Amino acid sequence: MSTFKDLLIWQKAMNFVTKIYQSTRLFPKDEQFGLTSQIRRSSISIPSNIAEGYGREGNNDYLRFLNIALSSLFELQTQLEIAKNINYLNEQEFNILYEDLRELERMLVAFIKKIKDRNKP
């Protein structure tokens, strides 16, 4: 593997950011600096931290950034629930996004475990 762009988890996270931007473009304008912005920032944080961690020296630094990406993912799950509860997302839209996010979560958790296992003597 030569670059973070070759990581499937990064590629899927980037595609998810696009879906988030498409889904939030119809949120009320008065949410532009509120929930819309927060959801977008959380989604962007996932592939950004995967990429940043990739560029760090040593697995401990990499793990730290992967865990930040995972934290952003959990934050985003919460924000999507809020958007659904206040009817900014309909049930179908929410379910599609949430399942994609759960897939990213499983992949990220497995990737973190793989990196941790590399650290074991």
C-alpha cells in the first residue's frame, strides 16, 4: 500500500462525506451554522483523521488518529439521530445513512484491531 488513498476504509469514508453533503443540503437555512455544519464537520473528520494518522510515524500515533476518527463517527451517529428526530431526515434516508455509517464503524474497529495487533511483541 503506497498511500492512504489506497485504504478501502478511507475511500468509503470519502464517499460517505458526499452522501452527507447531499442529504444535508435541504436542511433548513437557519441550521446552516448549527446541526448542518456539525454533521458535515463530523463526517469530514472521519477520512481526514484516517489520512492524518497514516502520515504519522509509528503505530501509536496512527492509533490515536484512528480513534479520533471513530469518536467522530459516534458523534455523527448521534447527530443523524437528532436530524431524524426533528424530521430533517426521513426514516428511509436515515436508515441508509445509518447503515453506511455502521459499516464504516465495523471496518474502522477492525482496522484499529489490526494496527494494535501489529504492535504486539
